[in-house]
Amino acid sequence: MEWWLLCWLVLFTCANPFLCPVNPRSCQVHWSNCGGTSCERRPIGDSKMCVQEANSIMTKGNHRDAIKAMKNLEEVLKETEVYGTTAFTQSRYLVLLHKPNGPFKGLEIHASDTETMADRAVNNSKVRVRLPKELDAESNNTIVFCMFTWSEANETALGGVLYENRLVGLSVQDKNVSGLQERVNITVNLHVNDTQEPSCVFLNFSTERFSEAGCNTEWKRGQSIVTCSCNHLTYFGVLMVSSNLTPEHQEILTYITLIGCSLSLLALVITVLLFITNRKIRADVSMKVHINLAIALIFLNLHLLPSQWVATLSSTGLCRYMALALHYFLLATFSWMALEGFHLYLLLVRVFNIYIRRYLLKLSVLGWGVPAVIVSVVVAIDRGFYGRVSLDSSNPNSTEVCYIVDTTVKMVTTVGAFGLVFVFNMVMLVVTVRHIVGFGQSREYGQSDGNRAKRGACTLLGVTTLLGITWGLVFFSFGYLTTPGLYLFCILNPLQGFFIFLWFVMSLRKTGKPTTNTTSVTPSTTS
């Protein structure tokens, strides 16, 4: 009786999925849950069957089902019974399982479309993987390599186009490998045209998107191979991204930006000094609004110019501060552009009955406070959003600067925020044009049309500068307009401070002349 009872217990334990989830017909299992001698590790035949099932899911299912199948299959392969090295091919998958015999000294894996080997080259090799000694795999740690073709239908859902739709998976049984000092190198043979560049990424299971974190792309134009050097193990791939600009254009635009920002910084500092030393100008509320915009631009340029140099330093904290400050003063610049538009609305549209108590104080709270709130929220969520990022997002090998790392945060808090400011200020620009036209028609006949046109053009240029309309060129930097749009953007925007300086000097010349209708409205906005 005791013998039959023992057999019944053994059968019940291995058949009950809650106690020992070993079901050779279901690949969604985690075999490390099996304990005792009653449950054996998965034989190689069952693992092949699981590969077939995973392949079917990845072919017919959506991207979430495919990712789940990948994760489950990875656990199955790590728990497969293997001695030495075993390799097999199943449809989309090439699998190699390796168990070290003695101290681990590193491993090199070669793979073609139909064959994979350890420490031996294969014909028509497509991928070569170099695993470092630092993995420290032991005789009970199975190393899993798998290469497979990702479904084209699910490819764009992950945020990019994979080269040849290929993903390479690497993992080690009972080890969570990350933060390696000696990196894992995955070398891929590829053919690219002049408008594309490779970018090494991995599949982030948490976000279900491709990410570049922890991976460096080692590639130069003209090379037929790209090496992905990563400090962790997971599923890797090579994205093909469009190269918007040639290196020559990028270098020219960098010099234009540096020269323009330096000139603007000098002009803005002179503008602030003139404001401080001129008593009449200091009493003008409109000028006070302009000076706040000038101060925001000064600090923006002060943090933009050394950002590239700071990114080359080893100090993560300094780079994070530089990125945070750059983000804050960029938002402050946008805020004061919007307040310039609001102030213009009061002067040209409301005109009368526009007394606002503590007007300038309220503008300052909005202009400097709203950006502080946005940046504080970003830091509270994750201060890791600030750090080193490639100057050219389409080329991870380009020069790095200290700025916002996360693309979503960057788009929402900068491009999205400026989009709202741009729409509002464009409306204010139209109102200003109508006002200039109407004002010119109602003037006395003693002034020539040429003088009126000149004054109107100067006013329009000044208002366009103060409202930051030229920043809207960023929306035209796409498609065939990419290169000319970026050139216009990099020429006009860095010179915004210089244009403000010219506007300020023209205003100084008017201080001795009779007060116009516009300036007579200004004192009514003071407290």
C-alpha cells in the first residue's frame, strides 16, 4: 500500500500545475519552480516544440502576445537539459545552448540565416556575439543565444524598423546580467544607403518599446558592419534611422549656432546694462517685460554654450544640473514670449481700462514660476530624465550634450509647450499687422509713404522677434525642408538676442520724442 501511495503522490505532484507546472504541451511555464526528484528538466525535444509554438504566436499574434511568448520561451530554454553545446533551428528561430565546462573564459557565437556555432565561424555569417569573461558563468548556468525574425506586422508597434527584422536574444540561467564593465559585443553585417544609419537598441519588456540605454553604436559611414556594445543581456536589434544631415552640414550648423549664441549673449548683456543705467527706460513697463525675456535668453545661452563640453566630463551630477537648468530657462524663454504676446494684446486690443494691480509682479510669477513647476514635476517623477543625449537623435554616435534624455518628456514639455505659445503669438502678430495697417491709414498726410512703411516694417520685425515667431521654423524641419529649415532656424534663433538689442537701441532713440498713442497706454498697466 505504501508503494502505491508513493507513486500516486509522485504522479499527482507532477501533474498538478499549481504544485509543479510541467506540461509538455504548454510552453508558458517556468521550470525552475519544479522541486525535488519527481520533476525532471525539460528535454531538448520539448524545447524544440516550444520554439515552434512561440514562432506561431509571433507570426499570428499581436506584439504583446509576441513579447510574452519570447519571455516564456527564454525561461524554457534556460531550463533545458544540455551538456556542452547544443544548437538547433526551428522556422524563424536559431537557438544555441551552451553550458561551460570549467572556468568561464568568454564565448564567441557565430550565426548565419540557417546555422549557429560556438567559437567557430559559419558560412555566410550574419551575426557574431562576443560574451565577456565577466559573465562568470558556471557549469550550472546555461547560456542561451537565440536569433529570430520579428514579425513585420508588429515591428512598428515597438517604435522603429529593425534591420532585416532580426532580434538577437542573450541570457544566462539564474543570472540577471546588467552593468557590465566589460561589454557584450554584437557585430552585425549590414548594407545601408547614404540616407540611413544604424542604431543599436534593445527591447524593453516594461515599456514594450525599443531603447538605446546601455548600448553604444560603433559604426562609421561606409562600413559594412556595426557593433552593438552593451552592458547587459536581453534582446538586441539594429534600427535603421534616416540620416537627416551629412556630417558636414552638422558641423556648419554647430558653428553657426555657437557664433549666433555668443553674439546674442553679448548683445543681451549690453541691453540689460543699458536698461539699468537709463532711468526713463526703467519706468516703462513694456521695457521691463522685454528685459525679463532678455534675462531668460541670457541664462539660456549661458547654459547652452558649455553644455557640449560638460557632457564630455565624467561628472554625472554636473551634467544633470546643466540639463535641468537648460530645460528651465528654455521654458522660461517660452513663458516670457507668451507674456509678450499677452502684453501686446492689452496694448493693441484692450487699450482702455487695462489697469491691473501689481501687473509686473503677476507676470513675473507666471514667467518664472510655471517653468519651475514643470521642471519640478519632471524631477519628482524621475531625475534620470536629465543626462547625456546625442546632439543628433538619428545618430547615436554624434556629439553628446546635457539635456532631456526621454523623448516623450522632451516632446511634451518643450515642443508641445512652444506649440501653444506659437499659436497664441501668431494670432497676436496678425493683430499687430492689422493695427499697423490701420494706424498708417489714419495718420496725417504730412508723412511720406516710405517713412510709414519703414516704421511699420521695423515695428513688425521687433514684434516678431519679441514674440519668438522664428522659433516656429522648427515645425518646418522635416522631409525635404529639413536642411533649409534647420539652417534658417540656426541662423535666426541664436540671433534673437541681437535683434532684441537693436529693438532696445531704437527705443532709446525715441525716448526724447513726443509720446505716441502706444506708449501712453503703457503707464495704465503699472500698479
